Amino acid sequence: MYAENVEKYLESALYVGSTWDCVVLLDEADVFLKERTKMGLQRNALVSVFLRVLEYYDGILILTTNRIGTFDEAFKSRIQLALHYPPLDRDGRWEVLRNFVQSLSEAGENIDNKEISKKLDILARYKLNGRQIRNTISTARQLAQYKKETLRYAHVDQAVGVVNEFEKYVTDVHGHDDEEYARDQGLRNDGIPREVD
């Protein structure tokens, strides 16, 4: 019953995509892409349904995943273009930070753009992904608003410190960081050496 419901929903979503001539995005599509096994009959049915629906779809469908190691082999021949986004390096983090700071400034937020911009090199050293950077800037902004202060480097630095503290705690608990875990579990290999600052 579950696979049938999913099939109807997917067909409906893809029909709308075709009718409106638009791009369909399935974010975190891991549930549909996961390799089939002998024991997972319900999972196998779900993957088979997705393969069948995908086979007849004519439009543009974007699937996102960060678990490429669990990919079912049958998808390789059905994907016309696969893009790999490696983790952000220091320059990439600098650009993302600059864009977030600039967008806050352009939106009229109460921000010391010059002070924060001068410290982007320091902030870019922290090994954060794009989502963590966005959340850090958002948290810093909320902290400044709560204190009724101009958003300054100190707010951003405090937010980054909290993120790093949590990441360190998780690494200590698990015995490895996210990249090592993903590689060890066969989920993906980010393929970049760890940065030392």
C-alpha cells in the first residue's frame, strides 16, 4: 500500500512539472535512491516504483543526496547529468560568508558591515558548510537583535564558537567527524584533506 501511495504522489508531482513546464526538485531523495537489498521488500518496492516513474518522465528532475554510497546501481543509467559539490574550502567559505553579510547589509539590517567584512578571513578558517554558515549568521543576527545592538563580529564569533563546540562534542561522542563517518560508512568520500589552522 505504501509504495502505491508514493507512486500516485510522484506521478502527480511529475505531471504538474510537465504541465507547468517547470523543474521538479526532490531534495534529500535518498529514500528513493537507496540500494535495494534481499531483506528490505518495502524499500525495494519503493525504489522500483521510483525507477518506473522516472523512466517515463520527460521533464527536468533534480535529485539531491549526500549519500552517494548507498545509491542503487540502476539509477546510474537513468541520470543524464550528475554534479558533485565538494565541501567548501576556505575561499568558498569566505565567499559564502561575504554573500550573507552583504545580503543583510543590503536588506537594511543593523550591521557593522565594515567590521565583519574585515574579519571574514578569520571566520572562513572555521570548517563550516553552507548551511552552518547561514545558521551562524542568522543566530548572530538574532543575538544582536535580542541585545538591541548592531550586528558585529563579536556576535558572529560567538555563534561560530557555539557551532564548533557542538561539532567537537559530537565528534568526541562518535569518535570521528562527519567526513570520517561518511567515508567509513561508505556514504561518500569528500576526498579532501583536513585543514589545519
